[in-house]
Amino acid sequence: MTSTQPPPLIRPAEFARLLGISTATLARMSASGRAPMPIRVSTRRLGYRRDEVDAFLTRTTASTA
């Protein structure tokens, strides 16, 4: 029997810190489609899939290099 692990999540504050922006700016970027959409973990918590964050960071750094 195999169990599937949910994808690791990163908190919005950590994602914003990696980008050097505020969490409010990250929320606006997500809402406008310029950043990955968060997943609702509970009624008060959001998280971003780590694989989507990594891909976004790779695309962002590649386009600015």
C-alpha cells in the first residue's frame, strides 16, 4: 500500500521574503496571475506549493538575468 504525500507548502511570508516583497504585494500578484495562486490550508491559513514556487523563482531569475 502506497500513501501519497501532499506537496510541501511554503507560507506566504516566506515566499514574499524570497521575492523581497511584502505579503500584500504577493497577494496582488497572485490575484492578477503574475504569481502562483495559494492553496487554502484551513480557514485562516494559505500556502503555496513548493514546486510552483521553485518554478516561479526559476522563471523570474532567468528573465532578469
